[in-house]
Amino acid sequence: MKRADLYIRVSTDEQADKGYSQRDQEERLKRYCATNKIAVGQVIYEDHSAKTFNRPEWTRLLNSLKKRRSKTNLILFTKWDRFSRNAGDAYQMISTLN
């Protein structure tokens, strides 16, 4: 069975007001996992900008994956901009994750 860590990020109160709240993101991701028979591992909450990957919780997650402490196959997020706002950095991070 696949296992996913859920990455939930907000950076402003406005985003929370427009349907990007942490609770909404978590509910959507858990519903997706249940529908697709994906086990949920860690749920990571972040409240930093996605301009760079220099974010405390992302760094913690990445270190955990590098040390192979996690049995995760997937990292799921609700929208691309929850992961990154910089395409070049995003593709480089995807390469690192692979």
C-alpha cells in the first residue's frame, strides 16, 4: 500500500479566509487518500512563504526522508502553490526527492 505524508501550508490570514485553511487542506488530502487507498503518514503544517524551500517544517521533512526514517512513497499537497511558487526551485526539489 502506498503511504503519503501530507504537506499543508498557509502563509497569510487571507489564504485561510479564501479556503486554503489548514483544516480544509487536511480534510481534502485525507479524503483523497481514503478514496485512493493511500495510507496517511505524517501531517506537516507549515506557515512560511513558498518563495523558497528554506522553511522549517519542509527542512525537517526533507531531513527525515534523507535519513530514511520515513516509509513515505508520496508527498501530497492540495495545490501547486502550496508546494512552491518558484518553478525552477520546484523542479530541483522534485529531482532531490526522486
